Amino acid sequence: MKSAIKYLLPSVMAAGVLAGCGSQGTAPNETVPEAKGAAVKPPEPVTVTMYNHFNNISDERLQQFIIGPLKQKLPHVTFEVVKHDKGSTIDDLVGAKNFTDFYYGSNVGFPTYMNLQLQHDMNGLIKQHGLDLSRIDPIFMDAIKMFGEKGEVYGVPFSANVGVMLYNKTIFDKFAVPYPKDGMTWEEVIELGRRLTRTDGGVNYIGFDPGRVADVASGLSLPYADVKTVKPLIDTDNWRTIFSMFKAAYEVPGYVNNGKYDYNANGFFKDKNVAMLPVWALQVVNSKAELSKMDWDMVSLPNFRESLGRGRSVDIHLLAVSNVSKNKDAALEVLKIITSDEVQKMMSEFGTPSVLKNEEIKKVYGSKLPEFQGKNVQALFKTKPGLPVITKFDGTVSFYTEAARKDIAAGKDVNSIIRTIQEQATQKLSELK
């Protein structure tokens, strides 16, 4: 198996510890008589494999939140991870009839897995192994159940990613402008950014970069295409609202400089000339080193007035037991460990949002990260994600919605831009029929 990383978990452990890991078939208070001189037989060694689609989980988080806990709780398990790489893509593995026990990826990328007919309804296994899905936030389970037609559960959420807006306090202090607050509208953020956007000391300061079109549209859970007609769905009032917001942001005097309009994460973390930037929670965690050198904070993700309190659409990382798995029972035991309160709390403490609805776990978010101390980290949980609309045509249409930012920056009107996107996307989708 190419690009495989093997994690061998020690298989020898005291019998008492093994029993404490939750053996099947014995009631909690039932006493099992021991035969004289008989040794408790440890579980048989087993190898559980996982395909890391697009390497959605880093080696560091893999070790900390999956490998470490498994080493303690399931010492008889050998855990192998196959990275997405040349020669070991999902298509490569399926073609070689060598796909893994687990698929690891996001709900957004899940259609790729489904299109390859790898899905397995896990309802029976979940019931058999006593995995309590009621502990998981219902919106995350709904985001998985939407892939089924009759209540099938093709995966289990492991971690969440939610939107938030970062701001650079140094820029605000420099120009004596008040900091942003939780619960702002996009219109309010644009006006606040207008007070900061200027050239000073040879530096072009950008008050607010709205980021990607897809991320703003995610706050309204907008569909890109109709799966039945295979037609784009961009010529709507909601999409006009999205592009009008971008136009208002780009038209702030001094925002577009020599044709540049996309300042993104580099502008905030590296160049430090962007004052406000909407991001994902995992972007914040992955930028700890840069943030440690900045005076920064966060507020809840803005939205349009009629949608305040709503965050970006559900973006979760999940594990799905494939229908070719030869170790489905062992895989379910792995899931029980990594979705436990203990592991999910640890994830939250180190800056990865939990999928559980446990409020106490949310309260400790970022508590073990020095860079997060004194920050408004609870802003992450002041918006609620919406249920996404996901189709296999989204990538095709979103290519044109993202490219439209260049036309917006060039001053083209919104209606013309939408007509162009609709025409281009219609043509492209017709080629896919």
C-alpha cells in the first residue's frame, strides 16, 4: 500500500486494563467466575486502515487525537494511514481493490466517496457496538444523513470546523478605530473597514477582506446547481446579495491596488496589512506561530442582517466504514474511542472544535493553547451552522463564482456578472451530461 504510515500500538497490556476498555457481552455489574489458573485471553491483534482523503488531518492531529488515545485504550490495534498522494489516490486504491477500512474526509468531499460506491450503512454496527449518536450535535448528523435516502448513516462526525472573524488590534489602535464586536452584519464590517483602508507610511492597509465567495455564500447555504436539470442556480436574489456585498467591499477607496483585490490569509498573518479577515477555526489553529507575534482577537462570524446568528454551512471531518472493510467491528471500537468525551474534550482544549453538543467541552475550547489565552474564543460558538446543499456539480459552478471576483474588482455591474456566470456554467454543465 503506497504512502502508508503504520502506527503499531503495543499489544501487551495487563488483563485488568483490557477489561476496563469495555468488553462486549457482559453487563456492567455482572461477576464472571474465573477458572483456576485460567488467564484472561487478550483481544486478537487486528489492523485497521484509514484513507486520509486530501490529507485532511495533519500528522500532528492524527497522533494527538487518534493514535495516542488508541494506544491507551485499544493496544491490540495496529492503525495504518494511507495518505492521499501520487499512486495512492482514492481512485488508485479502488482500482487496485485495496481500499481501506475507513475513509477520512469532509462532508463537502464525501460525494467523491459516494460516487465510487464505497459507502456502507453503519446503523447496524452502531447499534451493535453501542455508539451513542445522541451525544453528537444533531446538525452534524443531519449533514451525514443527507447522503442517504432512508435514514442510512454512512459516516460518523469526528471534528468540526466553524467560521469566525479575526482582527488585528494593532491596525485598529494605530488609527484609533474601535474594535469589531460579536454579531455584526457584513454591511457594518464594510463600513468599519472603510475607516481603516488607506496608505500610511508606504503601507496599503486593507480594513476588511471578505475572502472567498464560497465562504460568504456558505452563510446562506446557497445551492450552486439543480441536480435534476443539471442547470446552475446563480441567477437568484440571494446570489445578487452575495455579489453586491463583494462589490461594496471592493469599492471602498484604496481597497483595490493596481488590480490586486485578494489579500487573503497572507495579508493578515504574513504581511499584517489586513485588519479583518473571516476564516475557519482550523486556520486559526494552524496559524498559531504567526498569531503569537501579533496583537489579535476574534469575533463571531458576520452575516447579512436577516441571517445574523447563522454561521457557515456545516463543515465536518468524518470517518466512514467502507463496504470493503474486513474489520468493521474493530473500526467501530476505534470510533467509540475517538468520539468519547475524553478525546473530544482534549481536541477542544487544543483548538479543534468538537462535534459533541456537550457545552462543558465547548467552554474549554483553546484552554491549553498559550496563543488563545485572553482571546474571545467563545465567539466561535455564537453562530450556528446551517445545513449545506452539496452536489457533484458544485465545483464546476463555483469555479465561475470565484473567478467573478476579478470582474467585480474591475467595476463590472452585478447583473452582468451573474448573467455571465449563468451562461458559462450552463455551457460547462451541459458538457458533463
